[in-house]
Amino acid sequence: MLKQDVMKPDTSPEGGRHRAGTPPDEAPVRPGLTGPKAVLAPVVTVLTIGLVFVAVFLAAFHTPRPHRLPVAVAAPDRAAALFDVRLQRAAPDAFQVERYRDADAARSAVEHRTAYAAYVDTSGPPRLLYAGANGLAVQAMVTPLGHAATPDGRRIEVQDILPLSKGDSRGLSVFYASFGLVLAGFLFGQMTYQLAPRLSFAQRLLSLAVFAVAGGLATALIASTAFDAIPGSFLALAGVVALMAGAVAAGTGLLIRIFGSLGIPLGSIFMLVMGNASSGGVLPPSFLPGWLQPLASVMPAGVGVRAINGLAYFHHDGVGSGVAILSAWVVLCAAAVYGLDRVAASTGIRHVAHRGRSAADA
């Protein structure tokens, strides 16, 4: 009598992996939206970000107008008053005259970006000094002021005392370099939670430091060394860019740590759209609408752009405050993430950024 083969249960590790009641050939169910929500959620999210971008940038740049640009004046009372009248006739409320004791003080104000131009009429022919490094928009506003003759018939000599670098003929290199690392910082903050949600705090901090330092050095190498577009100290430029990228990455990471997937569009709106619109890279903050100007002094992009311009052209204007503010962004955001991690660990609560990945791995 032939013995019938008996099927023995598979006791190998591979065979034991299937859970009871789950067909071995069936793909695991992945968490996520289904039905109408799955169709509409990406549309609403992406359109919201895009339309905020359109609205903010058009509001800021569709008809940019200066708002009381400071102009230094070193001249006798009568000459200063007549120059002020000319400014108001040329563009009411666009300029604000500030008196200086002599030509050297007025010139220093332009060189340190305290003033955008200087009218000097102390000895010799009258001169209009300006900094081409402020960009073409400022140049287009201030140079016509010197084209007309003074009331006594003397011609005004127009002089660019801080011209742009030869590798930056349009004055946009600082903005492009800054925007590239701001974008990279946002993407890093997003991907560090998507690709490695279970990193410890120390590992996450190390990853942030490596990203910021490598990004700063690479950007300085490209912008300063390869293209000669941003003059100044290589290491100082790399340090400011590294802090700016780290601040954006830390801020984005904190938003995702708190809000989960909702932190990604929030980071896009606040760190990318609002940050770059108010950065002053395209136009100085004095050209921005009043509701947007304050962001230039607190957002990483605006603080970083001013510091880079200070390193490159304006005798370190904004560098000290920029380093302090960018460092505060990194430290405070990292401290907030650490505090949230400690609270979650002590109470056994999983934060929202980990839930989806945990469910998928289950």
C-alpha cells in the first residue's frame, strides 16, 4: 500500500512570516486616503501653495515702489532744501532726506547701507553717490536725480561707489544662491522625517549639521569661486549660508514634527513663499508692501540675504545680527523638537509624523 505524502506545516522563518487569515500572495494594505478625499486632497493642497505664491509675489512685485528710501545729504542748508524739493517732485514719499555733517559721513552711510544714495555739495562740483550693489531697481530710482543741473547751473556728477561684482551683472546672484539653499533646507526638513522618521534626536541633529555645513561650503564654492558672482570671504559666506540653510531646515522639521503631513504645505508657505518674497534678494525691503516688510528682519531668507550682501559689499552690514537670528532659529527649533520628543517618550505618545510610517511597517 502506497503511503500518501502528508503536508507538513512550514516551520521555516519565511513560512512563519504570514499572519493568520492573510493570504500569502496578497499585497499588504497601505494606509492613506481613499475615495473622493484621495482625489481632492492633492489638488487642494498643491493649488493652495501655488495660489499663495502667486498672490504674495504679485502683491510684492507687480508695481514695486520705494517707501521713504533714506538719502544722505551733506550740503549747505539752501542746497539741501532745494535737493529735498527735487526729490519730492520726482517721486513723492519715495525718498527721505537725512542730513550728514560732511561728505565722508554721507559716503560712509551709503557704504554701510544706512542710505541708498548721498548728495554731496560741500566743495567742488556737486556729486550724487550711490551703490550699484543695491541692484538695478535702486540704481534706476536714484541715478536720474543727478541728471538735472542744480539751480545755479552746475552739473551733478553721478558716481557708483560700490559696483556689483563682474560676475553678477544683474545683481541677482545673492538671491539665487540664497533661494537654492532655502529650497534645499525645506526639502531636507521634509525628507528627514519621510525617509528616516525613527532617527534619534542626536542623529537628527548630526544630519542637520552635516547638511548645513556641506551646503554652505558647496554654495560658496559655486557662487564665489567658480563664478566670481559673490565677492567677500569664502569661509564667512559659507558660514552664513550654512546657518540660513540650517534655520530653514530646522523650522520645517519643527512644523512637520508638530503637524505631521500638514507641516509640509505649511513649510512651503511660510519658509519658501513668505520667506523668499520678503528676503530682499530681488528688491530691497524698502520696496516691499508694509505688511511684508517686517518679515525681512526675522525670516531666515531675509536675514541671510542681508548678511550676504553685507559680507560682499556693505562692510558687514547685518552680519552680526544675521548670525544671531539664524543661530536662534536653529537652537530654538531644535530645542522645541527635543522637548516634544521627551514629552512623547515619557507619555508613550507617538507624534503624528511617525504614525503613518508605523502603520505601514506594522
